[in-house]
Amino acid sequence: MKLRISTVGYSAHSTDLAAMHRRLVEEFTGSFDGVRFSITPYTLGFTGRSGTDRQTYVDDLTAALRTYRPLLDALGHGAATAVCELRFAPLVGIHPLTDTRIGGHHVLACGPHLLISREKATGEMPETVIERLDERTQPVYSRPGAEYLHVTSDQAAPTPDTVRAALAGTLTVPHRARRVRLHRFTNADGPYWAADPDFHPDGTFTALHLYPATGVRKASGYTDATRHLLNTLLAHKRARSLARREEFTAATGEDVDAVLAALAARADELEPVDTAAAGHLREEIHPQVAAYAAALERAGYPPSLFFSRAFTIDTGQIVNQGRAENLFRGLTATNGEPMTPREERGFGQASLSTVRGPIWRITPLPLAPAGRLPIAVAGKKNQATTAPSLLVEELDPCHLSPVMRTTGCRLRRHVLRLPDGWIEHTSMKGGPRRVRAARPARRLNDRPGRAGG
């Protein structure tokens, strides 16, 4: 058996932790099947909680990448072997969802998004389902989707005049317009719409999802799942006459800076038509990419890996699992339920998870003298214990849940009592505050283009 691990990093200022990781890399390379660094905005250091700061996060990530580089190189870069995955905060808009017909055209409107059927339509749009995954593990949809015009504008109300002008190409308010393929899907919370839910032929990704309120789903709104980093990387490679899957071996630090500058410019372009998206780019995406770029550079990695599809993967918005449910602000009521077709591909009924066979989750359980901790501290997955314990539980491969959703039956579950001293508990009050006092904050990078956030 080999081990595949995923980590958001660890404190480089913990002598024991740093020594442990060095030993893993030096002595146990053959025991690893894969290592994934998860670059997420929800780590304590990146958010600045518990006395930490973002600069400390960058320093820690730098040290971890430097330590693990020999192992990553030995495994070979790839999504299943050695990779850095960037998972971003979702762009969620909570607004009323208009679902109507104007002049015979089906019209959906939510926040800055207006979708108008290109052809006049009657009746409800048929549901699209994922029938299977193809030989490239990509979803095969039951329907091609209907052609719609997608207008993005903070000022385009769903009125007859707006619809006529949009279809005629004479809309005068600030806006952007593009043709999309619209689908109607259904999950456990009810129906939802997805515009261009998958990758475009050129590799870019611009999916938009609209959710009506239902008896289960308490809010209506949208998620704009555009993968801005991926799209910007591909645009930069195209400008250098590189194919989208081609490695950019000649990349330099100036190329990385150009991507960060392009993300900032994209926010400026969106400001007149979609202030929410512009703010999301400035406040969420750009700082996260800048921190990652700074850590890569300081760890001594070549700039080509920032552009490598085998090493730097933009996985889009965070998925609806665990505490992430709260980030969707009422657009989901079922924890672990796929909210998009891409999530359905990952852990739905016809998904990558279903072909992997049984999945086992192994985790130490949190310790507490009374055996109880608030959900805000421990989460819902791991109940607190009074003795050092290891939880080993089987998960439903479709929904990564310890309960089989189709039957409601609890799957196999074992709690193993461990000898005293096998689990070390360190409070958040202990380390991070001392770390901050000992580490003066510095900018992410001396170059202006790399110092975002």
C-alpha cells in the first residue's frame, strides 16, 4: 500500500513538524503515491486569524514546497502524483431569480446576469443529466443545451425593451454579451440552470449557475464559476504562440508578473458591468494567486511550473463539502450534494468517485476533557473524544458521506483507542501568536506586480 496525501501546508517554525517532513521526504519516498498542495484562501495564515498573518502563510508554504521538491520531482508532476491545486472562494450572489417569457423568449435574470433564449420557446426546458463519463473521464450530457444570449450588466433589467435591444445588438447600457448553451439540471435541493457548464474547446471555463428557491433551497441566486487564473494563463500562452497543453519552458518571472497584471486589468474591465465580479477578482483571486506565485519563486521553483498544467491546476470554486456549505449562503441545503455538473463529475452518481471502489477515511479525533466541542471548532465530521482515538470509516463513493444516501444505511465505522502520547494536541493560542512576534511582516515580493494582496 502507498500513501496519497493532501495538505495546505504546515508551520515552518515548529521544529518537530519541520523535522518530521524532512524525514518523510528523505527516508520514505517509496511509500508515497501522490502529494497535493491545496492552495486555499481558508487557512488561518492566509486569513490572518489566530494571531497569524498572510506573510507567515507565504513563508510556511515556501518552506513546505522547498522541503517536498525532491519528492515531487521523484513522483513526477501530475494531478494524481505531484501537484498544487488552487481552490478559490465561490462568487455567490443572493438575488431574486426571474424566470419568465418576454415576447415569446424564455428569460432568466439574477443579479447582473440576464439570459435570453435565441429562439422563441414554449414549455419548460427539458432536464439534462450526466449519462456517463467518456474515455477521457469527461461528462457526457443527455442534451446539447439550448442557445441563449447571456448579457452581463448591473443595469439591464428584464424588460421587453431590454430583451428586444439585447437580441438586436442595440443595448445601450454598459454590458457584455455572449452566446451560451443553457441546461437545466436537478440536484437534491431542486432544479437549477447552468450556462456553458463545461470547458470550452480552447480550454477556458466560464460557467454560470442559477438557483431558484425551493422548498429545500431557502435562497435564490447565482454562482459565477469562471476560472480566471486558468483563462488568463491560457491567454498568456496563446500570446506566446503556445498550444494550451504545451509546456511553457521558457517562462520567466516577468511572465508570471504579466499574468498577475492581467488579472488586475480584468477586474478593471469588469467594473462597469459587474461590480461583484470585479471585487471578487481584486479581493479573492488576485491575492491568492500572488501568494502562490511568491511561494513558488522563493522555494526556487522555475516560473515554467506556474504555467504547467501538470503542476499548477486551477480547480475553480470550492465545492459543497463540509463547512464549505455555509459559503453558498443558502443556495444549498444538503451537505455534500454536487451543486454543479463539474461537481457531479467529481462525486455524483456518474462520477470519478464511483469508479474508484470503496473509500476509507482515516483521521485522528479531536481531544476534549468533557468529550464535547462546539461544531464551529470540531466541525460535523469528527466527534470529540476524551481519549486519543483514530476514526476509520467507509464513505459512500458518490457523495463521500458515511451514510449511503440511496438506502440511508450507516456504513462501516471503527473508532480505535490509541496509546497515550500517540496524538499530540497543540492549541492555536500556543504557536501562531509567538510565531508572529518573532517574524516581522514583509511584502510578498519586492516586485510591484507580485506584491498583490
